[in-house]
Amino acid sequence: MRAADDAPDGFADDAVDQLRHDLKTPLTTIYARAHLLGRAIRRASALSEAEQAQMLVGVAAIEVAVQTMVTVVDGIGNEARGS
């Protein structure tokens, strides 16, 4: 038996919503910082095109990973709700 089964109606949903919020907040920060880093890399005249391209591949990987995690976090609790 899960703890959510023993919780009053709505309490488990509130806890899941809080968990999702708590997980998405740092992901939003990571995504925004990666975006800013990408802009700075594109503007960095001291970097060669090859160096910029290599760094931008890394930034893109961070952005994709964050979006994947956001999708996972958004799915938390939806299975139990039937969504």
C-alpha cells in the first residue's frame, strides 16, 4: 500500500504538484543559463568557429536533457490521475 492511498483526498495531489514545482524550478534555471551561455559563445570573437560549434553542441545537449527531464517531471503523478 502506498502512502498516497492513506492520504486525505487532494493531499497527495498537492504533494505531487509541489514535487513537480520543486523539480522544475532548477531545471528552468539550468535551461535559461544554457541559453545565455549559447548566446555568449556565439558572440565570443576570441573563439574560432570550430570552438564555437563544439561548445554549442554541448549547450544544445544540456537544453535537450533539460527538456527531457521536464517531460518526465510533468508525467509524475499523471499515471495515477489517469491523464
